[in-house]
Amino acid sequence: MTAVLLGIEQGDIGLAGLAASGILVAVAVAISLWRQLGLARSLLWASFRALVQLLAVGWVLQFVVDPDDPLYWSALWIISMIVFASWTTSRRARDVPHVLALSLVSYFAAAVVVLGVLFGFQIYDFEGRTLVPLAGMVIGNSLAATVLVSRQLLIAADEQRDLIEGRLALGLSASDAYKPHLRQALRTALVPQIETTKAVGIVFLPGAMVGLILAGVAPTDAVKVQISVMYLVLGSVATTTAVMSLGISRELFTPAQQLRRRTPKPDS
């Protein structure tokens, strides 16, 4: 499987092909204008931003994809991804107590668990060209679910306060009083990824598999890589949301087992 990743021919669609693919953006903009959706500016900005970001990433990746490149560049890249993902989570779930610290711990835990399995069992060679992309999948695919579970936990604490405090009054511990809401928040965050995993290969072909096939890799080999990627995503999302939810559930209660009163932070 590793040989598949390392032996891919580099496809080159050229600048003309890249520009031609922009026609599809124009189609989306035209539909927005036709139906008066008010999304034309957002579509153009998102497309331009993606172009600039990916070109920049493609240039920087030259410093980590060569087998002779020192691994500390890859380590710095991964640390940067974790920090940026944690900052993004803190912006999207700003009301979560100590959200930045919890996010750092959650993404780091997911990276250790998932990359430990992938490289510990030698599924992939321990090199920059595999380490950085796989770490990016771990962190990137976990971000949305982490934000979702954080928001769901806060909503439960606010909307179900009477119910939670009633359980506490009956003598339940904070963890037991909050457990049903913790379980529901985790289910809400994990179900979309589970459904995506069930539909892969039938309803849609994932990006990694399509990219490998377009690069000339045999479909059977591309499938093996894609399966490992799907399992990677499942494991990373489960780990990140579990760590994040446990951390938040503890922050919501005082040492005296009382549900804290929160003051929502104003939007910046």
C-alpha cells in the first residue's frame, strides 16, 4: 500500500487546464445570479482563496515530500496545523470554557492515536510525504465534528439546566447527571461521519481514491488506500470528539458538583 503512495506518477493538467476548470466556478456564480441567491461574491472569494492557499501549500510541501528532507520540518508543519485548528475551534465555539486548551489536547490526542497506528504498524512509511498529508486528514476532518460537539454540549447545559440540576439534587454525580447529554452530543457529532463511511463507494467516490485513479493508479490499489483513509477519519473524529466532550463536561461543573452559570461571550 505504501508503494502505491510513493510510486504515483505526478499528473499535470497545466495552467490551461487549471483555468478551464474555473468555468465550473463561473457556472456556480451564474446559477447564483440567475436564482438571486446572493452568493456570487462568496463563491468567487472562496474559489480565489482556495486557489491561493493550495498553491502556497503546494510550494511549501516541497520542503517535506522528499525522503531526504529532515523530519523536523514535518513536525513543525503538524504543530502549526494543530495550533491553527485549535484557534479555529476557539473562534467557532467561543463560549466553551478553556476551549483553546481543550482543542489543543483533543487534536494532539487524535494525531498521536491515529498516526501511532498507521506508522506503528508500518501501514505507511514514516516519511514527510506521508506524515504531513495524513496528519492533515486527521486534523482537518476532525475540526467540524469538534466544533459541533462543543456547541451541542453547551446547548444541552443551557436548555436542560433544570433537568441536570434536578438529577444533581437527587444525589447523582456531575458526570452521571450530564451523561445522557454527553452521549447525545457525541452521537450527533459522529453520525454524519458514520453515514458518509457507509455510503462510500456506492453513493460517491471519495477524493483520495479519485485522485489516485486520475494519477494512473490501479483502481484496486486506490481502493486499499481509500479504505485506510476512511478508517483514519473515523478514528480521528471519534478520538477528538471524545477528548473534547470529556474536557468540556468537566469544565461545566464546579468542584462542588454544581452546574456553572455561564455568561455568553459577545461575538467579535
